[in-house]
Amino acid sequence: MDEQNNSQPAGNTNNNKNNRNKMPRVNFTWIYVVIAIALGYLFFAGGEQDGNGTSKNVTYTVFKQYVEQGYANKIIANKDEGTVKMFVKPEHIRDVFQAGVEKTGKQPFVQAEYPSADKLDEFVSQQQELGNFTGELSYKRSNDTFMQVFWNLFPLLVIIFVWMFIMRRMGSGSGGFGGMGGIFNVGRSRAKLVEKGGENESKVTFKDVAGQASAKQEVQEIVEFLKNPKKFTDLGGKIPKGALLVGPPGTGKTLLAKAVAGEADVPFFSMSGSDFVEMFVGVGASRVRDLFRQAKEKAPCIIFIDEIDAVGRARTNNAMMGGNDERESTLNQLLTEMDGFGTNSGVIIMAATNRADILDKALLRAGRFDRQIHVDLPDLNERKAVFKVHLQPIKVDESLDIDLLARQTPGFSGADIANVCNEAALIAARHGKQAVGKEDFIAAVDRIVGGLEKKTKVMTEEEKRTIALHEAGHATISWNLQYANPLIKVTIVPRGRALGAAWYLPEERQITTKEQMLDEMCATLGGRAAEELFTGHISSGAMNDLERVTKQAYGMIAYMGMSDNLPNLCYYNQNEYSWQRPYSESTAQLIDEEVKKMIAEQYERAKRLLLEKREGHKALADLLVEREVIYAEDVEKIFGKRPWVSRTEELLENQDTESALPEKEEENTESPAQAPS
């Protein structure tokens, strides 16, 4: 009996909900339109109607003439408006309006502005005594009570309308006005919830993440703990509370997080670091609290914050830097939620950033982000695996060598490789091919790294010769130096912003020696040296080379301690808020002198080598002017086989030497701030 009583109201509730859903919703837009029409009608048609005839505005002088001629039937003066109306006698309608009664109506009138009530009274009394006017003069006030009330209430109506509009725009609930409590939801978390079987279910799994074996292993351990926590807790272990994915852009940090969401059988909250930042005070901290409240309710679960550096930047005590108090309060709340007095058992935080060096130290300590998972650029084998993933939806030629593609793309991230595959497919489709071949991938790599070929750019023969000498200088020196990168292709066809380019195959080194850096610097200066030796003047074409060489020299001397006068010293300062250099003025002068000395030595070395290989350099430049593009085999015919065979050259020994490498000579720079570990 109790069960029947308890079940009946539930059924009634469902029926009531269904009935309410079937009822037509009120469209308040039409109500607003009706109200506006009514107000307009009352505004234009409201007030007392003084007659049903034609009106005519005249001057006060004309009005007096009409009265003196005996045309007035009655006169009504409005004290509020200062106007007077004279209703015309029927027999004089044609004299005043030049029309009959059928057109003017039975009570036409003329209207004029009178100077004062005393003068009007005096004039009308005088005309009554003379017998020109036998009617009466009456006064009235405007019947504008409605308009007075309307204008008094109009500002309030505007405020109410704007408030209702804001409610409808910001309200998240349903209802007549779009949810009156919607504006107060600004402090709610905007995290996207991903669950198994839900509408936002992630389709990405660990199979879709190629390469990054070590990073994938660590995040797989997090998923495994959530699926089988007893395996770890039986031994007394605890899963890390937070994992921070760190790496260059495009290496797959967000993709790893999507794979975790696809693999885990627990709720997955995903949001960006910028979602916490708002112009309203306290909103960021409120959203952090709401996010962790939702996560605790659905524990065990995972919270993923992408680009956490937007909210986790290091705090500063320098008032002159204009610190953002709202951002710092948001960071403080995040620190408290991650490891405060409250417990977050079962809630694991994952985050991703490209700039871990600017994050607050309190955020990176043990107990918050226990692990920093480095997602680096893929190596040779990992690039091969990434190519296999991105080539799956593309119709490729059967003769395509994936190993060659992987070797041709050193320093490429996963996003770069995806772009290469897509660009190759577009190039093949542009030429009407049925499959994407090796030539399409070579053209795609050249297009992405060097830019689009500009064969239509107009150049004089002198400019073309200068560019050929410049590029031949790079090729000559790099071919005859032991540690310079092996040459693959040289061209003087303008591509992008460059008038010429040389493609090399740099070795994938973990550390770089001083001798290797000096050889690379000498090869970079070969273009300017060739211009000075064989044309007698220098040009602006070497600006990019000089910029790279200067940065590399400063990095070697100030950061890597590779100077004779400043050995084993590193002046690199990671504090971005410090405006002072970590060395004195005398040391700065010494660094400048060492940089000038190092660059000058390598420049003289380049000129000596070019003079020794003068004949070969001239033949190479002539061949460039004639063919515009030459390859490593052409250089080998002129200078002979290189006595130094690198590991990369051994891999490419049996491959087609006409394949171009994307590492353009002007673009191949090592950041001076990245000292070898």
C-alpha cells in the first residue's frame, strides 16, 4: 500500500512535466512589439481632439486679420503651448482654405502663436465691441497627463528592458525570461565533461598517439591506477596527484590528454587556463572552487588544464611590474585546492604547457604536480611512426619510402608532419594525380620550410650572379668542413622571403661540441665572404646569416662558457622580471669583444678556404646560374667525395640524392639559450 502511494506522485510529476513540455511557449518578442505599437498610438493619437477638420498654421498677424474680417466662429487658446485656434465660419471656409466643406471638413481651423494672454484678451474684446467677432474666447490646458507619466516612467522602462535582455543572454536556465538567475552563474566552472557513452566522448586512444613512448607510458600508468587502484595500494604506493606535460608546440601534449580521456573509464574534466581569467574580481577563484567541487562529486576522475601558464605564471613581489591581483588570487585558489586541508582523493590533475620555466615554483612542488612529463620533438624512429599514423587516410603511391620521409624531416614536430602529409595530398590533387607520390612530399616539405617558389620575380643578371656566388660560398665551405652539415640541395630560385636557399641534412645530436659550432658558423659566413672576394662588394642578402651567427656567438660565450677569456661561465638569467644583467659592464664589454673576435676569426677562415677552392667555387656558381638548382651529386663531381662521412650520409648513401631536405640553411639555427645538458 505504501509503495502504491509513493509511486503515484512520481507518475503525476512526470505527466505534469510532459504536459508542460507540450504547452506552447510564450514568445515575448511579440509582446514587446504590441507594447511598442500601443505606446506609439497613444503618443501620436492621444489627447483631446479639438475638431474634425483641416488645420492651417498662420502668423499672429494673419490670425488678427481673419478675426477683423469676421471669419472667426470661436477662439480657443492653449496656455501651456502658447497657441490659439480660430475655427472658421462655414460661409468663409473657401475664403481661408480655397476649398469647400467636402475637403476641409465641418470645423476647419487656423492656428497661430500669440504673444501673451493679456494682449490676446484685449484684441478679442476690441473685436467683440466692433462686432467682428460674436463668439467666445476660451482657455484650456493640454491634456498630456499620459505623456507626463510616460516620460517619467520611460527611463525605468529602459532599465527594465536592458535587464531582461541581459538575463536572456546570460541566463543558462529555461523560462519566460531566459532564467533570472543566469547572470549569477558567471562564477561557475566552464570545464567540458567527457564520459564514456556521453555525447562528448573522446574517440582518441593511445593507438592514435605515435612515438612519445616514455610520455605515453607515464600517462598510461595514471589510467591504469584509476582502473585498478588495488594493484598499487596493496604495496603502499600512491598515485601522483598531478602530472605536467611539458614540451615544444605541436609535440602532442593535448593529444595525449585526449587519449587519456578516451582510455579512462572515469569522468574527464577538460578546460583551458584562460577559462579561469575574467575581468570580474573573484570569478577565477570561484571557477576553480566549482571545478574541484564537481570533480570531488564524480571522483575518481581526471582534471585536465590546457595552457596552464595563462593562470600559473610565477608571482612577483615587484609592485612596479603591475601584477594582476585577480590572476594571482586564482593561482592561490588553485594551489589551495590541489593540496590544502581538504582531501582530493581520487582526483588527478593533468596540465600542459610550452613554458614550464615561467610557472610558479609552488605549483611545481611535490604534492601538486609530482611529475613533469617531457614531450620532446620526435627522433628518427618516432617520426617514422608519426608518418604512418598521418598517412593512413591518404592514398599514397606504393613506392613511397616512409624511412626517407622520416630522415628528411629532422626537427619536425607531430603537427609539422601532419601538415606535410596534408600539403602533399593537396599538391597531388592540384596536379590531377590518383595517388600521392614521393615528389609531392618533397614539394610539400620545400613549400612548408622555404615558402612558395617565386619564379616570376624579376632579377637582373648581376643580382642573379651575386646570389649564385653567395649560395655557392655556403655550399663550398660546408662541403669542405668536417663538422658542417651535409649538403643536399642548393637553389637560387626565390622562395618565400629568401632569394636563395641551401638545404642540409643536420645530424640529430644530443650534445654539440665547440668545433662543430665553429664549423657551422664558418659555413654560415661563407656567403658573405664569397660576395666580398668575388664581387668586390657586400650586399644585404647576408642579413639573416649575420643574425644567426651573432646569436650563436653570444650563446657560446655568455651561456656555454666556450670563450678563452671567459671560460666555464654561464650568465643566463631565467628570471624574466629582472631588468638587470647578471654581469658587470666590464664583463659585458669583454663579451662583446670575444664575440667580435670569434666571428672575425671564422670569417677570415671562410675567406681562406674559398681562395683555396676558387676554381671549384666558380664552377659551382656557373652551374647554379645555368640550372638554378643543383644537388649533392653535382657538388661531388666538382670537389670530389667528402672525406668525412656522417652517420646520416651513410643512411642516405643508396637513396636518390635529388631529394630535398626541409632544413633550409637560413632557417637552421640553434637557440643560444639552450645549453647542452
